[in-house]
Amino acid sequence: MKIKNIPKSLKNFILFLVIFALGVGFGYKYIGTTQNKPFINTEKNTSNAFVLEIYDKIKENYWDNISDAQLLDLFKLAIDRNGGNVTVPKFENKDKLLSTINSSVASLNEDQRNKFTVNVVSQVLASLSPNGRSGLYNQKNEEQLKNTVSNINPEKDLYKDLGAQKGASEAAIVQAFQQKADALKNDNTPQAQEKLKQLAYAKDVLTNKDQKVKYDQNKVEPTIFTKIVDSGILYLQFKKFAPTSLEEFQKAFDAYKDDSSLNALIFDLRGNIGGAIDQTAYLLGFFLGKGQYAFDFYHKGEYLPFKTQADKLFSVTKYKQVVVLVDQNTQSSAEMMAASLKKYHAGVIVGVPTKGWGTVERIFPLDNQISKSEKYSLFLVHSITLRDDNQPIEGRGVEPDVSTKDPNWTQKLLLYFNNLTLVNNTAKTLIGSFSN
């Protein structure tokens, strides 16, 4: 990846992200690699070794200090739910766990034994708090996750949406868009309006030189969109945290750095599902400066503090009035960013409480596999994130400074900035006038 006008430290960071930090809808960090890694000798590749390695990795890496008794109870419940041969009220140790699994699968063939064990392990992982976040991933799951993190949708084709040939010129893209849009211009149904949005999105991406190159090479879609919405006001929509977001973010602001008329920013985090969480400390640095106490992770009773990792950007800090929009679908890394901007009064948070998805998941490769035909890894909640008041984001979300549920919210926002144009454009944004 070639990155211009970015300090060497950030170039190194981007390279680090490509290798280690991919994520979506939550904080996700990819630890180690399962790619091109040979299977362990099948003589050692037993069901017992598979279960024990997962058990030990949960104990070592799960965010909470789960006891053996608690974990053994989860295994017992999962075995029972799958029709296993549970004959004791509780498992006293791992040996009893293994003997129960072995007796439960004794009469089954190999495929049935493997399916039983995988189902048991999957249910144990899904039962860990928060429920449903951890799981057993196969190679297909990992590939889907990486694509989502990188903002790649293999099922989607922007050229096909427009009816244009792959690699078509800007003029051809615009012409294709106009033909499709003209056919829908008299159709006011919700389906037609949604189709027009999809067409406009495809046109915008494929007529932007940088975005088109990324899409043509790897089908990577952009995560940041900007436009001037009124005199002195820039609107920036940040859709998700992807490996390209750091570069996109700087380029988006740098494009307007010489426009002295711009001094207010509507920073839209609505619907941002998070993603590559490692970038947050750098993105916050653009607003707050390097070395600021940005946020905490919480892991096994300890707080892990993170500081901002980048210097302030003039192209960002020139905006003296910043509205940060959030909604019930703002989650994970985006929630952390909103909480830090709120904490440092770098922006006024406007909207409704965020989703409350405050977990950091990691993928851990497994040395012991249960079969030759499938390779599994452990997807596990490793840490939880904290908001500006040091309470967990999980289940709580980030509270806005100005709640749009309040019928007088515009007047309250006006008290922060005394800028009626900014307040009015914020209101227009919230009803969809400027959404991409």
C-alpha cells in the first residue's frame, strides 16, 4: 500500500493493521495466523486435545476471571443440551469433563463425534458473557470476517449496479448512472428511492480516483464521505473503521485545509459499526494531540490505558465548532471515539445513546484440530471497553450531550455554539438530507 503525505510512523502503523488488526462491528484484533499453517499430526489431533486447548485458551485469554467451576458448569450444560451422557451433578475437574464427552460419543461414528464436540464447544463459547460474542470459527468464518473488516463485499458489484463494464471511465460511469436514474425519476416508491441511493453511492465511489483504484484492485469500498453542506460547514460521514480509514480520514480533511471559510464540522458516526480498533488512538490524536489519555480496556480485573498516538492535524483542529452525531447503531470503536471526544470537549455529542457494544474480540489459532477436513480457531472476547465516565460501554452505550429525544434539543445545541446555521444543518442531516 502506497501512502503519501503521512508520517513514517503512520505508514508503519498501516502495515501493522494489515497484518494484525482487522475487525467489524466490534473491537477485533487478529492474533497470530492460521493461514498456511500445517495441520498437527492426526495422531495428536484428538477430540480431547481439541477440547482441552479451547478450555485452557478461555481460561488464559477471556476478559473475565472465569473460575474452573464456572467453566466446567458451562461445558456440562452444553453436553446435556446436546444429548450427552451426563451422570453427575457437576464436573469436579477437566478429567471428568473429558470422560463424559468420551462416553457420550462412544457409539457414534467419526463425523457424528466431531459434530457433537464442535456443538458442545460452540455452545460453551456462545454462553460466555456477553452472550453470543465468542465462538468457534472455521476458515469460511474467518474469511467473511476479514472481508467485513476490510469493507469488502464479495457479493456486491458496483459496476453491475450501474450496468457499466468493470474499469469503465468516469464519463461512462456518469452516463450509466444518469440512464438508471432517469428510469427511476418518476417512481416515488421506497424501493425506487433506495435504488437511487445505491446508484448514487456506486457513482460517487467509482468517480473518485483514489476510491476507484482501491475498489478495482481489491473491491475495497470507502469508509469516509465528505461534502460542504452550507456556508462554513463541512459534513463528514464516517461509516466504519477499516484498514484504509486512517489514510481516508487524513485525505478527507486535507482536501479542505486551505478553505478558510470552513470552521464548523458535522462529524457523523451514526451507523458506524466500529472495526479495526487499533486505529482509534491515532484518529483521536488528530483531534486531541499526541500523548493524551484516550481510553481504557478492561481485562481480568485490570485497566489497560491507551494514549493517543498521532499529533494534531491543522486540517482537523481548524474546526472550532464540532457536532458529533451518534445513534443506536453507533458501536464499538465508534463508541470509544465518541466517548473520548465527549470527555475532552472536542465535540458536542448529539443524538441518542449508542448501541452499547463494548467488547474487543480476538482470534486465537488452535494447534489441535478435530478433523482433517476443517480447521478451527477461537473467536473470544478478550477485553471490554470503557466510556468517558469509566463505566463499561457494554450494555450502556455512550450518552449524548444533547439528546434528540428532547423536543427542545435544537435550542440546547444552540446554547453550545450560538450558530443557528450549524444547528439547522444538523437538524437537516438528522432527517436524511445529507446522508450518503
